[in-house]
Amino acid sequence: MQFIDDIETLEGHYSAPGAPSLRKVAHRLTPLYRQWVMASRLCVLSTVGPEGVDGSPRGDDGPVILELDPKTLAMPDWRGNNRLDSLRNIVRDPRVSLMFMVPGSNNVVRVNGSARLTADQDLRTRFEKQGRLPATVIVIDIAEVYTQCARALMRARTWSSGDEAAILPTMGEILAEASDGEEGGTQYDEAWGQRAAKTMW
């Protein structure tokens, strides 16, 4: 198998990008990009660091981000597994990319930029939920905003294929397999489900 290792060879396998794919790029939240992003309750945050890359889903019960100004977004870091993979990366390499999704739409809006972390009390307080505050907030400086081609979600029938989760292993089963039975199992699944329902924030 031969691999492509230069840009000229790569570009030789594709036609030139169309004008719309280049002209759709903005460098701030325009009114329509703002409307789209503020409708999103789910995004994927991608980061890079010395140990590699990380893609982390981020969700909320309303807009997943807060606009501080047309060039700056803020994202709360709500309760998770405390691995801090994305946050460790941001501390050492600020480059980030976010993909915002809205159920039912096959389009995705991408934001590329740089990020910093803060534990600023005033900013954290703006995200208060049920008496809880995020431990930190990710502040994102926007470099680019643009839409992604809808074909990937269309091919996958992301929003139209129905619930396919019944065929999947549970997280307890996966954990038991990965830990040679030392962690996980049915008890893990039952306990985690109850715990998560009580501690979303």
C-alpha cells in the first residue's frame, strides 16, 4: 500500500473547491451563524497536546456555549470523568475546533480558534445550574466560523434512522472487558445511571 505524503499528490486526487465552500468562512459570529450556534445543545470539542489529540462531546440543556462578544465564546466545563484530557491539552496547546450540531439538521457549524481556561468566579456564576457552578470555563477566541458539508450526516442517516442503541454493549460491559473484570459489570451500569441522573451539573 502506498501512502500520500505530499500536498501536491493529495490535491491531484480532488477537484478544486467551489466558491461557496471558501466564501462561507467568517471570522466572527455573524447574525445567522450566531442563530445557528445558539440553537445547538451539543458540540464536539477537539484539542491537541503532547500526548496526542482529544475529541470530547459537550452538551447542555440550552445553548452549549455563551457568547461574550462576536469573537469570543465561553463554554462551561460541567461534571465529567475528571480525566481532564481536553483541559490538559488546552493548557499546553491552545488550538481548538468545535463542531456544533442541532437535531434534525444535517448541517454542522465549525468554529476553529484558540482557547484558554479560567476559574473566574463571575464568569462561572453566569452558568449556575441548580446551585452548582462549573469548575472552570473554556474561553474560545474565534479564528474561523463556517458550515460543514451535510453529506456525512445524510449518509449516516444520523437523525432519521431511529434508535439503534439496543444492539450496543453497555458501558459496564465495556469497562469489565477493558479491566479484565476488575471494574464494571451490571452493578456499575445500575449505579452509574442513578448517580448521573442526580448529578448532571
